[in-house]
Amino acid sequence: MAHLYKKIIKGRTYWYLRETHRVDGKVKLKWQKYLGTADSILAKLEKAE
């Protein structure tokens, strides 16, 4: 199942959609998609409407 993941880089917050799974008891990244900052995500949503 995919979930939102927040990364803070140099004080700025960036959002990713990522999916993980377990391999030998450890969590491994399956895939990750960059979504952008909160402002850019909001702008994309407003444009889509």
C-alpha cells in the first residue's frame, strides 16, 4: 500500500508517494514518486478541478 512520506531538506518540506515491502524482516523501498512541496501539490489539485 502506498503512503505519503515527508522529507525535510535544508529546512524545506518535500512530499513523496512511496511503497515499501518486507524482505527478510527488513523494510525495503519498492518505489517512490516525487510529488513536490505542499504549495505545488495544492496548485496542481486546483488546476485539475
